[in-house]
Amino acid sequence: MTVHRGSCLCGAVRFEVAGDLAPPDACHCTICRKLSGHYFASTDVPRDRLTVHGAEAVRWYPSSEKVRRGFCGTCGAQLFFDPPHRDSIAVAMGAFEGGTGTRLHIHIFVADKGDYYDIADGLPQNAQ
């Protein structure tokens, strides 16, 4: 079975995902842009396939009533988008080490995207 590994910038939080990764999406909503500095690309992972090492270093920020964001409390790297009511958690694509074997498949919340860039990759774009 394939295991994908990743970490925050400082290495205080490390994680493993067992199995193939779902195609990621790119979220252009205002919250993702403010937290990441641009848009946020992530893949949804079933909770039982994610193992987090150094979980005590993860800090959680409730960015809405339905979602919390997980980041490293040491280096500040944004790692997780967690809707606790779902059976999956989104993991930041930029935190994976090496190849992921997947490609971006959609842009979401493009109605909120910044005016300083264009989306010109030909992928589907959802306003919300």
C-alpha cells in the first residue's frame, strides 16, 4: 500500500496518509486566501487513513461554525481543514514530501478569488 508522508516546515508535526490521494481542489475563498497568503490546495483524506505524529503541536483555529483549521503551533504552517461532522479531513498539498501521484481537479469559491491573478489552467471553476 502506498504511504504519503508530509510535515510542517519545522518538523514538529508529521503525518502519513495510507493509500492513494484523492484529486485535490484549490479553494479561493477569502478565509483560505487570508490563512495561506494565496489559494489553498488540499486533498480529502478519510480520517482512518491519516496518522499524525506530534499532534500535541497542532493548534486549531475555528474559522467558521462548521470548520476548524489545523496549523503547527511552532512554525505556523497550515496543515489541515477539518469539518468535524465529516468522515474526512483535508490535508494541505504543500505539506506532502515528494510526489503525490495526483493532479488538481477543480477550483472552488472562485467568486472570491483575488484580483491579482488569473485562473487559466482549463480546470472547472465553481463560483462557490
